[in-house]
Amino acid sequence: MSIRMWAGTAAFATGMAMGMVGCSGGDDPPSVDEVTSEESAVDDTAAATEEPQAGTDDEDASDPTEETEAAGGGDADVCALLGDADLEDVTGLAFDQGVFDTDLSSDLQYVCNWTHSGDTLAIVQVLVLPGVGDVVSQRDSAEEWMGATEDVEVAGATDAYSVASGSIIGMRAGDDFVQVSYMSADADDVTDMTVELAEIVVGNL
């Protein structure tokens, strides 16, 4: 299995645990952009038909940043959970800027990928399921798709586990489920590096 396919499988297994894939006749889940566009269209229609009401305070208006801030790093902001310097310090490789993955992301999960395209292909992936603290089903799904898991310690997180020679770490961080993956052509166990990356991600949530 190629590294790029592995990255997709990691996110897919998480989606299976949440029932977010394979449950709608094969249709892909809506991307964050699609959901945002649909919500914007609804808001615009409502704004065009509502009459202004006297005495409405500005403070009553909803803050558009509240949902993002409450979502364990927000949608595209999931790419802010790891910096280029962090990645190089931990892995020894220079990575391109993180790219928000609109194919794997939806209104229920946010995914960002960082790619090192030098002599050795390597990918780091962070996946956040905001408001989903159920680690058991995620771990069961990981074992079903990728083999046996092992308990690991990740500072700031609970119920952390590793799978696939430590290339994937799943854990609970506050109210969110977070998955951090470090996939490279190196066949060695990479648990220590993936745990370091996971701890940085948790610290930035």
C-alpha cells in the first residue's frame, strides 16, 4: 500500500467508526466548503426576507467564530495545529505547508496533510473529530482495518493508542477525538516520533 493510500485509509477507518462513510448509497460526505456554502445560501435567503426589528442589540448576533473555536482547532484551522519547525524538529525532514484536505474532511471531521517530497516520501496527517470523545469505537475500527493496537502515553491526552508500527496515534483530547499519523517509506517503528507530534497537536488545541 502506498503512503498516500495509507493516509486515506487512516481517515477512512475513523469515518467508518463514526458511520460517516458507506451509509448513504456510496455518496461521499459533504466537504466543509460545501456545507459552508449551503449554510451561507440559507442565511442570505433569510436575511432577504426578514424585516429589521427595532431594539435588536448587536450583542445578540451570533459570533461566527464561536463554532470554529469550539471545534478543537476548527475546520481549516486544523492545519495550524502543527508548524513547519515542529515537523522538522521531530522527524528531521522539511515538510511543505499543511494543506486542508477537502476530500477527506466533512462537517463532522477535519483533516490536514503535510507532505515531504524529497528523496523519501513522507506524510503527516492530523484528523480532528470535534465533540466526539468516544475512543473505543475509533480503536475498534483501527484494529479491524489496520491490526492490533497498543496503549501509549501522550501528554495532555487520555485513552491514547498506537497502531501500524506507531505510525498512527488515536486519543481523546478534551471533548474531541484526535488522530495523528506519521507515514514514511521507513519501515522502522515510528511510535516515538508520532507521539511527539501528537503532544504538540494536543498542546495547540
